[in-house]
Amino acid sequence: MYPTDRPRRLRTDGVSPLVSESSLAASDLVAPVFVDATTDERVPIESMPGHERVPVDEAVARVEEIRRTGVEAVILFGIPETKDATGSRAYAEDGVVQRAIRRISAETDAYVIGDVCLCEYTDHGHCGVVEESAESDPTLTVKNDETLELLAETAVSQADAGADMVAPSAMTDGQVRAIREALDDAGHEGVALMSYAAKYESAFYGPFRDAADGAPAFGDRRHYQMDPANRREALREARLDAEEGADVLMVKPGLPYLDVVSDLRREFDRPIAAYNVSGEYAMLHAAAENGWLDLEATAHESLLSLKRAGADLIVTYFAEDLGDRL
Ligand SMILES: [Zn+2]
């Protein structure tokens, strides 16, 4: 009498929602927003269809468009008016992100997250202060401890402007502790911290670099971001960040690193975030434009996979499109 156990009994339309193990809701999603100090009008980002850089004056309108889809959280990235060696527009009181955060938190009910990094603000494009000889010897690249202070200053300036959460993405050792202490010293004990705990040196970030103008002028980021070959190291990074006070631990990118999302879910009792990055977005759009894939179905399945692997929240360029349908 084989088979006696029949999983297909639970695949009828009536019962399948009852036994579904994962779900995706608009409230799981965070939408990236790019604010650009170099433009007076919205500029479409070619490699990320549907996304634009917006001037500060349009930031509130942009966030309201997102909120109408049911997505309540945004993460802000800035394109500054000028760049320099230490990324000083990242922590300026009147920096592009600070001005946008001030307006968005005053005029909307969105949950506002500030991305804390220096690479969009430095003229060399690295995530911190670089050694003088870095150009000839790329292994030197970013000076870790000198960078900590600037990251802390950036986070505090965003919190001063009204950010609900800051998200350090520089992969500088000790950044979570430095930022947490600086926030607390400035009276921002209530501002949450989401660390990019396991951020890989990934080729999937290509379209973001078009959006935020952040490609390094020389060398690459493999001396501070993680080697895609490493899985155990992600646990070590996440453990350090948890000990230093991260409230949420993030894995970036998402789909190529589902094993890492799953590991972090098992090992830690904190919320886990996954960043469904620009390349993951662009490749589905490119295939859909060729008629090779159904965009909405593959986007939904991608994000559901991140939830199934253990992510509680997902930063994604699909937030608006899917939020509308969820
Ligand atoms: Zn960076």
C-alpha cells in the first residue's frame, strides 16, 4: 500500500494557506531612496528601472509615493554637492541626507533609516579615510580607527536630524560600538542601530554605483568587505556586532547568501535583515524586458525566499512594486 504518506493532501487551495510556512507583507519591506544635492529635478537611474535620484525638495513627495503602497520604512542614501578626502558632506549638519531626513521626519509618518557610510562622499570612493600611499598599494586602503570617528559623527548628525534608525555599512571594525556610544552620549538612546554585519565584496552592487556614484577611484573594497567564499566569518562579524550593541543584523547581498541569512537566524535572537541588492533587482528587470521571466512572480519568489531563509525584514528596490500588491 505505498505511498501511505502523501504530502499532496496539503497542497489543495483550501488548506495550503493554513500550512504555509512563510509570508511576505508590505510591513516587512524597506525602500531605498536616493537624495541628490546636484540636481533640481528627478533623475531616472538607468540600471534600476522605476528608481530615481530626487532633490531634497522632492524627498517628501517621494516618500509619500512609497507609503501609498503600504511600505512604511525608507533607507536614505545621499549624493553630495561636493566630495573630499574625508567625506565631510556625510556628517555636515546641512548635508543632503540630513536635510532630507529633517523634512521627511517632520512632514511624514515614515520610519526613517539613515545609511551610514562615507564612500558616496569621498573623492576616492572608499568607505573611510585612506592611507596616503593607498593608490600605489591598495592593500592599505582604509584606515580603520580614524574612520570610526567620522562614522560616529555621521550617525549622530542623522539622529540629530530625526532618523529613527542608523545603519552603518562601512565594515569598519568596531563601528557598531563607536556609533552606539556616540549616539548615547548625544542623547539618542532611542535611535536603533541596524548593522550591515555580513556585507560581502559583491559584483551584484553594480547598478547601485550608477545610482549613488560610489565606485572606488582605485582598488576595490575587498580589504574591508567580506570574501564571498566565507560563511563562518559571517558568524564572527555578526557576533561582534551583536556584542557591540547592534539591534538588527543585516546580510548583504540577499539571494546569493541565503545560507548566511539562515545561519544568522539560527545563531542570534535579534531580528535579521537581508538586502536584496541592485544587481538582484536589475537582473530580473533585464530578463523580464526580454520576455524571459515574469517580473512580478520572480520578484515575489525572491523576497519570499529571503523570508524562508530567516530574514525578518528586507531592504529591496521591489518594495513599492510588491507593496502595492501584498
Ligand atoms: Zn561605503
